[in-house]
Amino acid sequence: MYTILICDDDKDIVSALDIYLTSEGYRTLKAYNGREAIQAVEQNEVHLILMDVMMPELDGIRATAKLREGSNVPIILLTAKSEDADKILGLNIGADDYITKPFNPLEVMARVKSQLRRYTSLGGADKGPGLLTVGPITMDDGAKRVTVDGEPVALTPIEYNVLKLLLSHPGQVFSSAQIYEQVWNDPAYGSENTVAVHIRHLREKIEIDPAEPRYLKVVWGQGHKLEKGMRT
């Protein structure tokens, strides 16, 4: 049984999400500010977090940043704001996805299931040898481990799956829409900013100089690719 932490200072929203999640068979934990959310993760095995952005004591942005120091558990932000800047801020500090209030409960359930599939696949049992290597970047898909020049790199589930897609097709250009559809398993409408943020995070982790990437390239007006003939 998967455990989902619901964190929102609006108790009605927490109660409503609790009803929907438990009816789908999930175990839930409740928190009403960022500090309570951090404590809940420290004291329990949590598989996914629904995190409100605007909360007292410790807001969702700072709580997410703190959680990301030691956990890759999927985090879906709940925000009452619809501006792209707020969504990008959430993704920048480590969130995997966002949902804008007011939200459709069916959309929440679909996103929860999608994130859990990726998370459990990333941390699941060894599926046998599956090394992907391009230049200094190696992904052991059986052990779910990525190294650059032999040094391990910690990736979130989304970052891992984006890199796996590109490593599996070196030199091939993927548009933002194609990346979103294959990694998120959702329609790609309005996905450009979401993909761009995760690509930037990935570049910061695998590039020596993210401002002048040698491996993860942008093909302007077309998309992204992993350079096929990389030199170390």
C-alpha cells in the first residue's frame, strides 16, 4: 500500500483529498504546514507528497527544497496561482509536477498514479543488465544508477527518465512535446516550460559548465538531444 502525504493549510482541501485517495486504496498522512510535512517524512515511509505552496510557518517552496536535500520522493505542488513563473519556481526547487487550484479530483488521481508509476519503476527490483553509455555518462538501468566520469549523480525520477530517453537515442532530437509525452505519459499541451526546467536541472548535474553544455544540447527551434560523438 502506498502512503501519500497531503500537506495544505486548508483543512477542507486536506479532507477532500483524503477521501479521494483512501477510496483508491492509498494510505494517507496529513500535515498543515511545511514543518509538519518534513516531520511526517522523517517519521514515516512516504511514497508521494501533495504539497500546497502558500502555507504558514514554512511554505511549500521552502519545505520542498528542504526535503530534496535527502529525498527523491515525488512531490506534486498545489498552487492557487496560475502564472508560469510560480510553476517554474516550484519545478526549480525540486517538485516533479504541479496542479493549479481549483483542481479536478480526477486530474489529481491521474497525476498521483503517474508519478507513483515512475517512482516505483525507478526504485524497483533489478531488471537485469541494462547499461547505457554515451561519452562519460553511464546509466545502469538495472541498479538505477547514473555516473558521470565514474562519479555517481543523484537524479529525481523525472530527471532519470528524461536522461534515459536521450541516452537510448543518442544524437536524436526530441521536441519538448515528445519528451513530455514519453516521460510524463500525458498530453503535451503547454509543456515547454516544464520540460525546460527539468532539462536545466539535468544539465546542472551532468555538465561541467551548464552554461556551455557539451553533452545535453539544445537544437534551437527543434528540441533537445544528447550529443552522439561526445568527447571526454
